[in-house]
Amino acid sequence: MKALSLLLVALPAAAQMFSGGPALDEAISKAVTEGLIPGAVLVVGHNGQVVYHKAYGSRALVPEREAMTEDTIFDAASLTKVIATTSSMMRLVGDGKVRINDRVTVYLPEFQGGKSEITVRDLMTHFSGLRPDLDMPPTWRGYDTGIKLALADKPVNPPGAKFVYSDINFILLGEIVHRVSGKTLADFARDEVFAPAGMRESTFNPPVSWMPRIAPTELDGARPLRGVVHDPTSRAMAGVAGHAGLFTTAADLSRFATMMLNLGEIDGQRVFSPLVVTKFTTPQTPADQPILRGLGWDIDSPFSSNRGELFPLGSFGHTGFTGTSIWIDPASKSYVILLTNSVHPHVGKSITSLRARVATIAAASIGVAPNGVTLSGYNETIVGAGLRRAVARNGQVKNGIDVLAAENFATLRGKRIGLITNHTGRLADGRRNVDAMKSAGIDVRVLFTPEHGIAGKRDDEKISNQVDEVSGVPIVSLYNEKTRRPTEAMLANVDALVYDIQDVGARFYTYSCTLLNTLEEAGKNKKEYFVLDRPNPITGVKVEGPMIDRDLESFVGCFEMPLRHGLTFGELAQMMNGERKIGATLKVVKMSGWQRGDWFDSTAQTWIDPSPNMRSLNAALLYPGVAMLEYSKNYSVGRGTDAPFEQIGADWIRGPELARALNGRLIPGVRVYATKFLPVSSNFAGKFIEGVRFVVTDREAFDSTRFGLEIAYAISKLYPGKLDIEASRRLIGDRAVVEAMKAAEDPRSTVTRMDSSVRGFLDIRARYLIY
């Protein structure tokens, strides 16, 4: 704080030359006023000088309001990855004690049983294939326990194949620092990085004397966490871990950024070799991937929103979940540090847009040409994990029902079962789940069925209760004019509900609302709930918006998630149970052999149409985008034809011109051609109509929901007023997106705006991932 203040006093001309102050004040003050953040501290540096440094709003809101000050100490969250862990690795690499391309087992011999191909580079670039985080729950405690879990965690993808942002990667890197140096990460970073750089207020587990200046985070009971790391995994590891745990100030981070811009030197003190700085901050990710990451540092990825719109490729930075961020641009010799505690007093607010605006204003106000560098990014519209060009896999996946059957259904034995299922609930050998359970002596008392009925052939709500002809078990419909959830009377004779239905990975596929309704009733009536997990056929890595507004929730969208959620139903059930605080006694019977990047064709399973019009994997992939518009009455999405959701049409569409318009948009991963078709049911039944048919040319690059926006855009341009977008508002789910579609806004802009809310979902989703 004192160093920065003196610098501002000594260099008033530099501060006066920086013109962005008023715009930055307006953007951040608005975020405070609107309740997006309690407060913030901002530092902008240029050419070795601090040109803007200011505190805004409040440091704390509860239990008492406290003003934010420039010397506030923040829980840095994932900035720990770059400021502490990556920097420690830079020292070890520069000293020749660690090699980036070595296998992790060179330093952690017990990792993956000593047989892993994962390298240090894979950990540092998030291409290891490891999951996002360790499981919490079950509850565990201790640094050694966390390391043991990380060492044993099984990859879900081959190394180098997919970008998956993972805390586990940096937990392992922190342990590499520990073992190679003989010091804890906290001690090594302090001695070898922070002290030489003059960073006197950066530490793990800050002392009690710092407490009054620490910005609190989320409420833990009645009082907020303060001086205790917010991240639950790091907290379980006693506050010192490679992915989170660092506390720091804007002043210290300003010194760090200055040192990095000086290629490792500050105040005559050499912290890193210039070549090491260059190595770690230039692209180190696989050449065939669109994700650009350095070693630890973000350069151009779905997570680099804090670069803003103007800082060029070649700049680098990182963000932290609590609201912290740093971006450094060597070309203009500038940096932007924005520190907030946006998780105080509650988690759930995304500051992605604020970070981007602040960086853009700062970059524009610096007013220097970036040394001939003109690229300012090409990954700005990728949503989710940016997982592309995946390596195809031939797996052998066993569903939860098969895993349970292999144990002779021991978990269900002695319980009266209510089985929620339909025609997709089959074992690998073709037997129905109810028949297999009955044969094993399991007491199945009732079958509950979702939309389309037990046989999966009905397309209306007039599905009455009946008796299963083979097993003799009563069937109760949960999709009719009166009943969408089991009543207390229906559950009186069961001890547990078991859910076993194949989903397609889209929010408005009603099986997810049947899942939520039955889970809620299980919690309310104190019944155990089991989910027999099955694959997400369109992968568990692609997450695409829009999110759903609460006032647009219905039976085609009843939970806060994007159109393409990237979850299995076991994971979704955990998320519903946790986020809605249902309190059900939930157990997920996990699949065996499934990996997050698997498409259905990687599972070696037989496709069973999940519903009458869902007839192929291609249809399932197109469905989230194509079906978002199908409530328009004068428009066909191919129902009643041999290719539902793979074509669209209407009596007012001219196929060749619509195909030309869509192909002219150069939409990644898909081509379009004109067609004519005759629906035998649904809209335009018995009438030949023109339309277009879709060919997915690259499913890894294809964004289903952007495609839906592109269809609406092209139709609105060619046939204004013909498509009733408002009628499909509950399918689309986001009022702002509905209005953008009605206004024929460019879909690329809409996708970029949706990005913020989807990132908030991703943060929450990460807590519930199983695979």
C-alpha cells in the first residue's frame, strides 16, 4: 500500500496521462451499486508505473459494513495457481530441478500406480485428462489425505486430448514443489518468489494480525469466512494447496506484474531468468487445439475474459473464483489487477462481464500501439471447456443397472422399490431392469413412467395407469393431465425410489423434470433415492447456453441449467439435491468405463430411441438447437418424418435460399442443403413442404445452441414475422435471448453474452461432477 501510494505521488504526470479513470470508476461503482460485488480494489500499471489505483465500495457487508481500502488483503483463490505454484515451478525449472516434459511419476512415483503417461506440461496446461476437482463429499481432512486422493484420481481423458481446467493438476504441482524442494509450497513460494520480489503481504494461512484488513468471503453459518481459504478442498488440506489458499494485496500483485514485465527482475533483484519467463508465458498447449495456454498462465481460452476486447495475443493472466483477476500485456508493458470478494456474503454472482469491461477500458486508455501485434483473440465465443478435436475412443461402458446387477442388486435387497423407468431401462444383455430385479428377488412394488409411457411410444399426455403384462407390477404415469410427481399415497408402500432412464443431454427433455419431481418427493417423504447412471450421449464436456430464467421454468425446463448441460443424470441429481437443498438420501450407482468426452458411439452400447422422435445420435446432437424453436405452430422440426430434428421446413420457406443463407454464415461443424418432405403427423401433416436438412461435419466444433440461434436469425432475415419466437420462450429459457432472437441480433453476439451466465453454472457444476 505505501509503495504504491508513494509511486503515485512521485509520478503524478503518468497518472494524469491515463484517461480511463472516470470510465473505470463508473463501471466498478455500478457493479457495487447493483450488488454484483461488495467492493473492489483496482490497479492499472503501464511502463513501470502505477497509473491508477483505487478502492471502491465495501470490504465487508456482514456482520457489519466495512469500507474497502487500497491495502485490503484478498483470498486470491485460483490466482494461487500462477502467483504461487507456477512461480515456484519457474524457479525449479530455472534451477534445472524439474523438466517440463518429464512424466509426473519422475517426481511423484506413486502417481497412478507409477504407470501414468501424464507429464508436468500436461498438468500445467490442463491437458492431463484429470477431473476438475477431488470429491467433496465424502468429508475428509488433511494435506496428506488430499495428496493421496489426487495421486490416485483416475483420468477421464487421454493426456493431451482435451482441455479440462482442473484443480487436481495444481494440487499435484504443489506437491511436486514440496518433494523436489523439501519445503512446503507456502514456505518455498515465500522464500524463493515473494521475498525476492518484495511481496511482503502474500502468504498462505495469514496471521491473526492481518485479520482486520482481510476481505471476508462466503457465509459459513452466521459469519463469513475471513482469513480462512474459501475453497473447500484447500480448506480441507489445512489451507495450503497448489490450486488455492494464497492471500495477497493489490500492491503485492502490482510488484509481481512489474517483475514479470521486466522478464523476472524488480528493483535490481533477479527472481526468474528472462528465458524462463518467456517459456512459461508463451503458448505451450497441443498444436492441434484452439486453446492457448502457457505453463499455468491463460492466454486465449474460454476462461480469459479478463483480457477484455483489446489486449492482444501474447498477453497473459488468470482469474480466481472469489473475484480476483490479473492480466499482463508485455506488448504494451501494461497490467490490470482487479480484486473483489464477489462471493461475499453469498456465492452465485458472475463478474465475467465486469472483468472484461475493466480490462477493455484500461487497454483503450493506455493509448499505445501493441508493437504491431494485431490479433486480439479467437476463442472469445467458446463456451464451457473449449474441448475440440477430441481423440475418438472405443470404450466398454457398463451402465449403473449393469453394475448393480453384477452385485446381484445387493444395495436394493430388503427394500420395497418404486422403479422410475421406461423402455430404455435395459441391461446390456437386453433384459428389462424390472425383470432382472424381480428375478433377483428384489421387491419392485410399482413402476413410475415419464413422458411417452413405459414403452416410449406415446406422444400425448393421455397416458393412464396400468399393469405391466410381464412382471405384473402396477404402472403409474408421471406424465398425464393430473400427475407429474408421485403423491404421498403412491409412495406409501415403497422404501426407495430407483431412477433408470436414458436421457439425451438437453434441458427441455422432460425426463430431467421427472427426475427433479421424484427426487423432491423422495426427500419430502424420507425415501431413499437411487440413480442408476447412464451416459450423456452428446458428451459430458460440452456446456452450451442459454440458462433458464426462473419465471420461465416449466415442465420443459425446471432447473437452473443451460440448454446443453454436459451432465449425466447421476451428476444432475446430485446438483439438484445440493442446489435446491432437497435433502434426499441420494446414492448414484456409477457407470463403469465412461469418460466425460465420450460420445454415445464410444460406449459400445446399443442405441434405443429415448423417445419416438429421437432416432439417432445425430438427432440428439442437433436437438438442443433445432428444438428450441419448435413451439412455433407454423413451423416443422421434422416430426412425423424419418428424420426428426435433422431437418426443418414450412410452407413459407424456400429451401435453396435458406440453405444458402445458413451456409453463408460459415457455422462451425455443420453444412446445410435444401430438401422437401411430407410429415405424416404433427405440423403440416399430409403436406409437402420445403426446408433444409443438416449434416454435422465436425461434432467437436459444432455448437448446438448457436446453431439454433443461427436458424432463427436466417429465418428472421429472409421471412420476417413468420417464426413465432415468443411461443418458444419456455424452451429457449432466457428472456434476453428471446428478445435478441426477435430483434434478429447476430448470433455470435448473443453467444458471447450468454457466456457469463454459463460460466457461473460451470463453477457450480464442477462441485457435482462424478466422472
